[in-house]
Amino acid sequence: MKVGYLGPESSFSHIAAEKVFPKEELISVGSIVKLFDMVEAKELARAIIPMENNTGGSVAITLDELLEKEQFIVGDHYSAINYCFLSKNKENIAKIYSHPQGFLQCKEWLKNNYPDAELIECGSNSEAAKLASETGDSALAGKIAGQTYGLELITQNINDSSNNETRFIIVSKEQLDPKGGEKTSCFFALKNKPGALLDSLQPLKENNINMTKLESRPSKEVSWDYIFFIEFVGNLFDEKVQRSLEEIKKYTTHVKILGSYSKL
Amino acid sequence: MKVGYLGPESSFSHIAAEKVFPKEELISVGSIVKLFDMVEAKELARAIIPMENNTGGSVAITLDELLEKEQFIVGDHYSAINYCFLSKNKENIAKIYSHPQGFLQCKEWLKNNYPDAELIECGSNSEAAKLASETGDSALAGKIAGQTYGLELITQNINDSSNNETRFIIVSKEQLDPKGGEKTSCFFALKNKPGALLDSLQPLKENNINMTKLESRPSKEVSWDYIFFIEFVGNLFDEKVQRSLEEIKKYTTHVKILGSYSKL
């Protein structure tokens, strides 16, 4: 089975992919959009994709692709993320490469150590390490990326939060059997009336379903309107989940179910 | 009065700053974090800062800085954003520079026109135009940035949504008189019990207060816990707003008020 991850080699996504899929063929892909496109074209059976980090928050492009594509979440995976300060030339730290999430997750450390460095955002952390190696600059990335691209490890664990974690989702074009999955993810598009969000969430509360995540994203159809990404504890086959979803339809124009799944 | 904007010169922020503050001294600043820091140090009386776009969504770092700093929102401003495809060398389009929001807002156009180009994320759109000019590559940025940095205008209005708009906020260390402001922004940190978000929003609904925005961001204190950024129509001096906020305190550990303000 071909499983795509956000590359290049030695990215945090790559390390997560090796843990979740130790026996599968892992394919490095250059961007999150391309990962979803390749799953859509069935060039990949699965993709492991960063969804959110407990310091940096959600990855907007992942949410937008989940909304746009007809794909399913078939599992998720939490991985500890330890950023390192890596350099090709520690005498001259003028430019630092990282993923935007790297800069968010190491904000305090950067402010205290290199407040005047030029920060250059890259598509992934391993890409940042690769570029820093090529240009003779520095990067915030993982230890293994530093080894792969020949950077010197200057400081370890520079993330602001010592228990820095990223949650990855595993997406697939086919919905796997959702039975047994503990968590359900979906999008709600609300009817255009005041209080619709609150009304739409009420059935979850009334059925004692614990909502674990709520994110808003711009609706692509109506300017300054929003669509909501919601996760809750419960399986699509649970009677109280089915009852809630029926009730929720009264307040929404569309509910898109992404699947019930478990941690991998 | 010194007003900071996200530079360099000719960024969308610069154009917005010229509209809102035509008579003030405008200062180009390299990052959103530095804008907040300079307002904090009173080196700037105001900063005009991108908050959200109707295609790309909220700017995470802006929300996080609003949560962290003791500053106020004293106005907002909506500005039409037209991305252009600009190039120093149209015979060889291998690398395209833009702000991450530029890539989000022109996603379809990129996919249809340059699916294989290397996308390089920069701190602002004008920074992207400047870099493309220096390296002989291409950029997604505003027309004026293209003129400023000597790039050829290849295609105009390439954003996926034809009514692409960015909302900027104006922040200040001092709270201006909030009387008359139509909109209020605040953060809620919720008590750790199921249904707390719904309970905390109920008073707004009961008092017929229209919530216009709800965003979640990671709590910096508890791993995988969230804090909510909420906006509603109404002024802090309105009796029904005061009544709601009193009620809301029952379900929150902390409410941080950012101010009531109007469009500028």
C-alpha cells in the first residue's frame, strides 16, 4: 500500500508515517494540497497529514481540503514534536528557515535568542533544513532532518511548550468500516439565521455527546460567512449520535461526515 | 502619530494604512509579532494588522498576540485584495513567492496554471515581490508591489474569489472611548466541563446579541485545550451586553475584553 507524507525525507510527517505504517511503501510529497490530490487520483491509498498542533493550532489548508474533497478520515495519530535549532554556519545567524508552525511553536525562544533574524517560511520543516543546508543558513526543524541534511545541532527542544504535540490524520478515498471508531469529524454549514450555531450544537449537548473540537473556516460560497468543523466523542453507528445528527439537520444546510475512527 | 503596518512598502497592509491614516506617519515593520511588540513598547501609537480574509480565514499569529498582549482593538477596516501574477522572468516560472494567505487565496488558479511550481512562503506579499525581483522569479502579490519592485504584471485578479477581502484591525496600547462602537471582541477561557462552550454562548442568544465570529485557538496553559475568540454586534456600554457578560462569567475562568469599536 502506498502512503504519502509531507516531505522531503526526515520531516515530522515522515517520522509519524514510519510509526503508523512501518511496513508500507512511504512516498514523500511536496505539499498538503498535492497529498489530497494524489489520494483523490488513487495514486496513494492513504496520506498522513498534519491537522493541528497543541501550540500552533489547526492547519488551515488541511481543513479546507477536507471540506472540498470527497475523502474520509480513517484514523489519527499524536506525535511529540521537538524542534531543534540547526545551523550550517553558527558564526552568522542572519536567516532562519522553518515551517510557519515552527515559528509559531518556537515564538518565545526566537524572541529571546534571535529577535532580529530574518524568518523564512517553508512548506515543511525538512524542506527548511534542506534549504538552510544549501544556503549556509539556519533552521528550526527536527533532529533527524538536521542529520539528513548535514546541519549542526546547536540547541534541542526549543519549542515554547515542553509537551509540544502534533496531531496527524490519515485520509483515504474509501471509507473504512467506521465501527469501533471512538471519534467522529464533520462539517456543518449553517442556515443563515442568528443563533444557528448554538441551535445546531444543542443536540450534541442534549445527548451527552462531548464535543472535542470546533473550528470555523470561511465559506467559499458566501463572503464573510463561515462553515464549522466539529469533532465529538462517539461513533456514527451510536444511536444517540444518529439522533443528534438528525436533529442538527434542522439548523444546517449541509452536514458533511468525514468518518468515525480511532487513534493509530 | 506613528502607525505601523506589515511591510515592506507597497504591501496590502501599507495600502490599507494609507486609506485609514492618510495624514499620519506610516512605519514599515517586518512581522506581525514586531508590530505588537512596538505597540507594547509605545514606539507605535497604532498598528494596522491583518486579522482575517474571506477566503483564507483568520491569521493565527494575530489572534495569539491579541490573547497574549494587553492591547485593544480600536477599529477595523475591510479592504479589497486583488492578487496579481508578477514575474521577473516569464520564460521560466519555476519558483513562486507569496504570503501563505496568497497561496490559500489563489489555490485554484495555481493548480490550473502552475501545478508544479515550487511555492515559497514569505512574511508578506510585498516581501514576496521584493524577493522574486532579487532572485529573478515570480510572485503572487498586489499590483503596486509589482510596480515598486520592478516585476512584470502577467495576470491580474487571480484570486479564487472575485470579491476577495481582508479585514484589518487597528490596535492600540490605550483603550479609546469605546462608546459608539458597534462591535465587541473578546476571548473566553472556559471552565473544564462538558458543554461549557454552549453554556457560555447561551447568554448572547438569550439577549438577542448576534455573534459574528467564533474562532478557537490552543490554550497555552493546558495541552489540547482551547480558548475561544468571539465577536458580536453590540457595545460594552449596552445594558444587554453587560448582562450577558456577567452571565458568561459563570461558565468561564477568564474573559478578556479587547474593546468595542467601529469600521474605519
